[in-house]
Amino acid sequence: MGSNLHWIWDSQASFLRAIQSWLFRTYNKQKEIGQRMQWLLNVLELMRIRFGLKTCH
């Protein structure tokens, strides 16, 4: 009986660890994507400032 409980606890712990690492990876991925989007927006803004005066008017 005790060993069965121990097995359940072990599987739950490893499951939680897997979820934790997955969340950590996705969070890092999203942070990376956010930084790239910010960089892209900055570049687009610079291009708009540089060439926008000619193209807008």
C-alpha cells in the first residue's frame, strides 16, 4: 500500500516538474518573440521616419 502511494507521489512530482520546465520554456520563447517583435517595430518605425516623409506626402 505504501509503495503504491509512493509511486503516485513520484509520478505526480515528475509530472509537475515536466509542466514547470515546459512553462519555463514557453515563457522564454514568448519573451524572445516579444523582443523580436519590439525590434521589428523599432525598425519599421525608423524606416517610417526616414522614408515616411517622402511616401506620405
